[in-house]
Amino acid sequence: MDTTDTSGQLEEALERLHAAGPERDGWLSNHAPMVVEALAAHGHAGAVHRWVDLYRPKLEDFPDRLAPVTDDNWVSALGDPRRITDWTDHFSRTLADRPWRDVLAEWWPRLLPGMYGGATHVIIRVGHAVRALEAGESAPRRTELAHALGYWAARHQPVTGFAVLPGAPTAREALDAVPAIAKGHLGFRDRLAAVHRLPVWAQDVTDPDLARDRLTELVRATTHRYATHAHGEPTMLVHAATAPNAVLRTLDSLPRDQWAPSLHAAWTASAAVTAMYTPDEPVAYEPPARLTGEEVMERALAHGDEHVIKLTDTALDVGDEPALAAAQRAIELSEPLAP
């Protein structure tokens, strides 16, 4: 599929959205830039303005600026959500002066350990921004990368201290081996703090090409798994698939020596989300109809929920029938975006 939007409607939508901050209601993520990119990438650029109109009530302004982020003080500003606007300004300046791939390559290893920030939306937004730039460069698309990187830096949240459990040979088996956290934890941050044990998987991979293959396997396994496990938490379990897929779609824009570390970070993030929201038991699932990828995306767009559209976007990347079934499962379990 040709993912280039030559109509300019993606640019127009991004320009509308860049007046809004990356969060709402305290720390919930603004999904709109990710959704409009996904729609444009799959041939629905003509629908982005109507979707933004429906989503507009959820948008909020940027927080106030505190102090500029500089090359000298960025370490102290990392992970400080009060500095979202300062970080966005920093990356806007940086990307105005340097090629975007150079900026991404410099900051990727700095930010990668903190990809859990914003319930993993920080890495997901970067993945959408990078795909848009790879499809065609423009000022609004570079600005979107600045906003995405700024959000990641401000919400940077490493996860450490968990015990390492024996792994499994395949991603599917490793995901099945992830122990659920204890009951009673509420909210992403509280649940993330309760992740004390995770199995290893693909830990010995150092070859870049093998890292890509394993990451592709992980995205496929997590997407397939959604169909049978999404009843555990239909919204949050989307990120077990979309976060590693954001990493996968960024690999070609990064130096090859960053691919293996990216795989390892993506596995830990996906496994952590699995631990936080996996149900006690899977359920069998058969979709009500065998649909093409285009038909599934049309139904996701009609449904309108941001997580449904983004999971469908990942399912289309995977491209097989179990992945499309997972997207249909998301449509069934999720509340539609109200008109």
C-alpha cells in the first residue's frame, strides 16, 4: 500500500493539533496526532478532519513554560512532566537546525530506557511521527517529531528492579510465561510499580537483522494474543502490541547498532503491559466475518475509538487473519467515539 498522503490533509490536521498539548486530564495522552497519521497511512486522509472534530473536546493547551532545556541542563530536565513545553521547544529548535534522522539517532539511546512514560504512548507517538517522515518530509511532520520527542523526554520513565525469570524460545511462549501482578492495583503507574518479575526473551540477540526478525515476531505474537486476552483490559492491552510496533517501524531510521537494544527495550515494555493487564484465562475467539484489511480499517474508522484505530493499524502491518481478528475483537470490546 502506498502510505504517502499527497493531499496535504495530514499536514493540515497536524497543524491543527500542534496547538494542543500531548496530555489531558492530568496525564492521559492526546492520541489525535497518532490516529490521523494512521488514517492517512492507510488511505483515509480524507477522514482526518472529521475525526479531529469529534476528538476536539479531549484536547487541552500546553502547560506553561518553566525554563529552556539546553545541551548543558537536559539531564536534570529528563522525566520532568512539568517541562513538556520546554522539551517541545528544545526539539523544535534542534530539528530546525539538523537532519531529523541525526537528531533521532542521538536521542534514541538516551530516551529508550524511559519508553514506559505516558503508558508507552511516548514511543508510540514517535513511531507514528517517524513513519510519516519516511513517507514524505514536510514542516508539519518534522514539528510532529519534535512534539513526540518532547513528550517522551518529559515523561521519560525507566523501569528497573524486577526479578528475571527463565525465558522461552518463542515470543508467544514468553508472553504466556509472564506472571500477572497482584490484584488490587489501579492506574498504569501503580500497576507498573507492581511489576516485580518478568521472563527474559531474545536476551542474547546482538545481530541487527536477527533483532528485526525477533521484533517482528513479538509484534505478531502480541497482536494475535489480543484476540484471546483483550477481555483483561481492552484498552490498555492494545499497547502490548502497538508499543513494540512503534519501535519496529522506527528501526530503518536508526543506526543498525541501535536495533538490538531497541528489541530488548520493546520486549520489556510489552511484557510489563502484559503482566499489568493479562486476564486469568484466555478465551476462544472467532471473528464474526472474514474481512479484508481495508474492510477492517473502514470499520475501525466508523467506530472511531483511538485505540481501536491504532490496533487496527498494527494489525494491518502484521497482515494475517489472526491479526485482523484481533482488530475486530477491539471493535467489539471498545466504546465508540461519540459523534
